[in-house]
Amino acid sequence: MNVSKSGNQSSTDLIAPYGGTLVDLMVPNESKQSIEQKANKTLECSDRNACDIELLVVGGFSPLSGFMNEKDYNSVVKANKTESGRLFGLPIVLDTDRNDINNGDTVLLTYKGQNLGIIEVEDKWEPDKALEAMGCYGTTSIEHPAVKMIATERKSFYIGGPVQGLELPKRIFPCKTPAEVRKELPKGADVVAFQCRNPIHRAHYELFTKALEASNVRRNAVVLVHPTCGPTQQDDIPGSVRFQTYEKLAAEVNNPRIRWAYLPYAMHMAGPREALQHMIIRRNYGCTHFIIGRDMAGCKSSISGEDFYGPYDAQNFARECTKELEMQTVPSLNLVYTEEEGYVTAQEAEEKGLHIKKLSGTQFRKMLRSGEPIPEWFAFRSVVDVLRAS
């Protein structure tokens, strides 16, 4: 695979990873035993830790080669950049309550019976989580799911240092590495990334296929549908069910302009900051463009129901980062289904006086439970079958 040393893409290459080189922290098989034996401490990881370790090891977080130290953490919290000036939406940190883990330790990172890797501890500190919450999520309210996460799930100390990988977490979702995804992408073509964390319905499909027609996307472009498969909001559909819907849908549509892969990423619902994080990751997977919908990675107060971010905050923030990141955004179209012309933009439907058909999520769930037929303009039959079976 030829990768240029800048973000620019030639007619025969893929876009370069962020920082110019795709990081690979996996230890060769013949060296794994000796690396494990270097460890003088062992730390069991959370689901979120395991996602971060995997993305570090395979290069999804390139150019990072380990968990951030305190200076980089503080810099990202304050200004969404590392101390060296690299963009990052959210800090990548390893948390612990262990008082016996200190600078200079070599710690074996375990997860559900697996040895994922080791970290050479170079930094340990007690973070100001209120500052982290305000800087990263724009609020200190525990009603925000990520603020609640860092306050109640993440441990008291953060540790930083270089990581070496021993094995990747075993998952229901078979997560291709950035290198593997890149091998399957067409050289010299634009690659438009579509992020989701829920089953894909007709409107989503129309949205990401119409993105190929955007004015800033070349005609030979493809879409990478790249759902996250790590921890997400508590009321989201379980990962095992989502995985089945994606696999069935990929077989049903069989569209040569769509590539499918899964991302081992834990959602923060951080709105603008998360949009930037997703763009960096997708560039490392070979994407040149990123679709940003209204209220991208947004969330609501668990008490008042009020949105934490404006509907276009993520789009506007990501647009400010595109020049430096050397990627482009594709704003998500506001599509509606009409009786006369199928899916069109809401503006077009209004201008033409078309009749719009709607089906709310609440109605959809009731129809699923009752066995009522789901209109095919709303959901794919293969997806409905999986959801009903679950």
C-alpha cells in the first residue's frame, strides 16, 4: 500500500493517515512472551479501556503510540489539541484506582481473560474531572452521559505512556484494522465515511448514498459504512443485535459503492468534540470525507429532555477543523419521504407541495412489538426481521 507523507491524496494513493504514518503497536508473535514477562503489575481493563487499547494498537488513533500524558491530556481538554499541536477531540487516557501503580512500572493490560498489551507508565495524575467535563462536553451536569461516565465509572487516577499490543479483544463484531480496510478501498477515489450506532433504516441509506452526489465528492467515490460497536448509551439496541442488522442489510443491498466495517470505539455523545474525534479516526481508516448529520453525537438531559448541543454545532465545529485535518465534511441532508417522489429534501418537498409521510420511533417500536407490517419506505425488511427476532 502506498501512503503519501502528507494528507493530500494523489490519483493513485489513499489519503495518508493523520501524522503521515499508520501506527502499528502489535508485538511480533515471537516476542510476545518476553514482553509479557517484563510486566511487574497487572491491570484489568474496562470495556472502554479495551476499545481505546485496540484503536491505539491498530493505528486508529494515529499518530498516538500510547495513552496521553498529563500535558497532552490538559492540552486536549483545554484546546482540542495535543501539546505538539495535533488535533484531538477527546483525551485518550487509562484510568485506575490503584495506588500501587506508579511511574516506571510496566503494567500488563488484561481484559476478560485476554492479555491485550502492556503500558510503560510514564505519567500518573489525579485529573480535575469538572474541568475535563466542561472542556470536552461543554457542561458539568451529570445528566450528560459522558459526564456521568467520567464521574461515576472512570477511576480516580489517569496513567499515560507507550503501549505495546499482544492481542486484540475478542468481539461479536469482527473489527477490521485500518490497514485491512485500506487494502479494500479503491486507490485514488474519495471515501465518504458514515458513522452510526443504531440499525440503518431507509432514510439513513438514502442519506449516505446521496452523499456520493455531493458537489465536493468525486464521481468514483465510495461510502464506508462504519458503525461503532463499543459501549454507547444505555437505551441503545444491544451490539449483538445491531451487528446482525448490518450484516443482513449489507447482503440485501449488495451495493458495489458501499464498503462495510466495524469500529471498536466507545461513544461519548460529545457533540462537536466527538465529530472531530470521529473524523481523525476515519482519516486513519482511509476516508477523505465525513458525513455529519444534524445533532451529530448529541444527547439530551435525562431530566429536562433539553439538548446539550445545537443542531448544527458539530457541523460548524468540524468545518473549522477541515483545513488543518485535510479532510472534507459532507453535511447530512434533511430527507423526507413523499408519496409522489419518494425521498427528497424537506425543502424540495415544501417547494413542490409534496405529501410527506412520517413514522416516529415510538410508532415504529409499537409496530415491531405488535407484529404490524412496517412500511418498506421506512425500514428494510432484513433489518425488521432481525429486530423482531430479538
